Amino acid sequence: MSNFFTKGPDYFALFEKGIKISCKAAKVLQASFKNGNIDKNELKQLKEIEHEGDKHVHYCTNLIADAFITPIDRSDMMEMVRAIEAITDSIDDIGNQINMMHISHSNETTDKLVDLTVKSCEGLCELMADFKQFKKNLKSIKKLSVYVNHIEEEGDEIYEEAMRKLFDENNKMNMLDVIRLQNLYNTMEDALDYCEDVADIAEQIIISNT
């Protein structure tokens, strides 16, 4: 690891681009949830965005592997790249679940979880914009990390309440719909967990390098 920056590639820009791809996927997912209906045509864009994310990870891997000097440890950089990729993949998984299980309608829970995913990704975009100069932007990064963690906690509360209602003995929903929503809720909650992971990794990198 180097304690100084060279005139080589802007490695921190890799993180910014990656999270922007994740945020784009989250906003496409959000746009597909309108007035209680799910727009399947809108969802088709998720696969293209996921492929864009895969190409970016491949580019990052090669660039980091070939680097002579990097501003932070290579292993930390790859952990961050992979963690960001996991967000994009998880959002694509939501689209896959909707298609595979023939889900055509959203509900209050899915709308809330999708909105939280967008907010979390937007927070991470701000965090990554500050991350290049993390020693200077410690307070801002910490604030954004706490923000993303609070969103994840809010998502947990929504998820747990929704699951309790889903498996309540008085729930008259047919079992097939219960299974569909259970899987969808799980996948949506995973996306928020992955957002939290990225914020946590950023803090860990800062601790290791300050």
C-alpha cells in the first residue's frame, strides 16, 4: 500500500461509477412500481444494467491487478468493488423474482422497500464522491454511513412487520401468494443489507488508513 497518490488511474472513480450503476438500477426498479402495478417492460432494463455492472467489475479487476501502486490495499479495493456489485446484482434479482413468480402488483411493503433502496444508493453515491479524500471528509462520510445504516434498520422493521402479517393465522391470502411475497420481501431486504455492507466497508478502509 502506498501513502501517496500517483498520476495513475483514479481508482476511487471506480467506486463512484460502480455505485452509480447500482443507483440507476434502483431507480429503474422504482419506476416500474407505479399505482399498484409493476411495469414489466421497465424491469427489462435491469438485465442490461446488471451486464453494465459486470463489465465494470471486470475492468476494475484487471486495472487493480495490473497496478504497480494503489492508494489503498488491493484487497480492500476489490472488496469494495465486489460489495457494490452485490447491490446491483440484488436489484436485478428482485426483477428476476418478479418475472419468475409472475408477480404483477406491488403493495405498500414493496413500495417502501424499493424507495428505501433508492435512498440508500443515493446516500452511497454521495459517500463515494467524498471517499477519494476520505481523510479530509471523515465527518461527511461518517454521517452518510450512519444514514445508510439507519435506512437498513428502517427496512428491517418494515420487513419484519410484513413477514409477521404474511404468516399470521388470520391471513386469508392463498399459499402461493404467500410464497411469492415471502421470496420477494427476502430479496428486497437483501438489497438493503448489501447497501449497508458498502457503507461499513468504507468505514473499515478509513480506519485502516488513518
